[in-house]
Amino acid sequence: MNLTADQLGQPSQQAALASDRCIDRESANRAFRESVAGLSAFAKSRGVGLLLENNVITRKQVEAGRAESLLMTTPDECRTFLDDLADQNVGLLLDVAHAKVAANALGFDPADFFKMKPHLRALHLSDNDGEADTNHPIAHDSWFAPHLRDCIDLPIVIEVYRLSTETRQQQRDVVFSLLS
């Protein structure tokens, strides 16, 4: 799907777009691969790595016939893209909240994202109800909790918004306890 900047991160708007806004998936993949390769070359020349974040797709988008409209929503697609790119400078930034919503919408196991080492390079942690990416606080029983110990060597960002200082500290404590 060819989106404008203001449509990014707006699944309801994306679901309502006319089908003539869609481009074929292979062309989109090719353009994305070429763009990422160029960005990686630029980043590499400056000693910087490049991380790609898994995309989120909602049940509403799927029900509107948009299941194939976004790239990098599933573990298989992310793995295939990164394998085909074959660039050690590019890795996956796994957003676990995106994974939960996309898994709920498309019917895959979000834990499969954790099987993507060595592509897996960083994590964004937050939780939600599986219907929308709401960036809610994480808990000891969040779906991804059993997988965090395998990621102790990765940068981890708690991507939860509008928290008090006390709640921020509690979120940090949850992550530390899940890593130990």
C-alpha cells in the first residue's frame, strides 16, 4: 500500500483506503529492499547499523481485505526479507506489541519472532489487548516474558508512554526480573 506520512500508524485509515492505493507486493518488496540496501550502505560508511522494525497489522485491516497490504508483519516475512537482503549491517528491531496484534490478526505464533537470531538485534517492549498497538505497561505474565532471558544481550527499550516516575521504575523492575 502506498501511504502518505499522516497515514502511517493509523490502521483505521489504512483499512478504509481504496484498493487503487495498493501496489503489487513484489514491486513493494523490491523497492523496499533497494531502499534498505542504500540506507545500509550509507549507515555502514558511517559505522552505524540499521534496524528494521516489524510492522503491525490489525484484525480490522485484515477484515477490510488488507492482509497483504503491509510488509514485514510476520516472522516468516521478516526472516525471508533479511535472509534475501544478506546484509550483516541490517537487523530486526522486534516490537513485541506489533507482533501480538499482527499474530492475532493473521493467526501466527508471535513467539516465532524470537527464533530469528542472529537477525534479532533489539526489542521494543509494551503490551496490549491483541487488537491495537496501545503501548500499555508490561507485566510478569506478558506473552513475551518467557523469551526475554534469551535476549539478555540485546538492547531493550520499554516503549510505554505517559507514565509516572514510580510506574517507569516499576516497568524497569519488571524487565530486570524477567531477564534474571
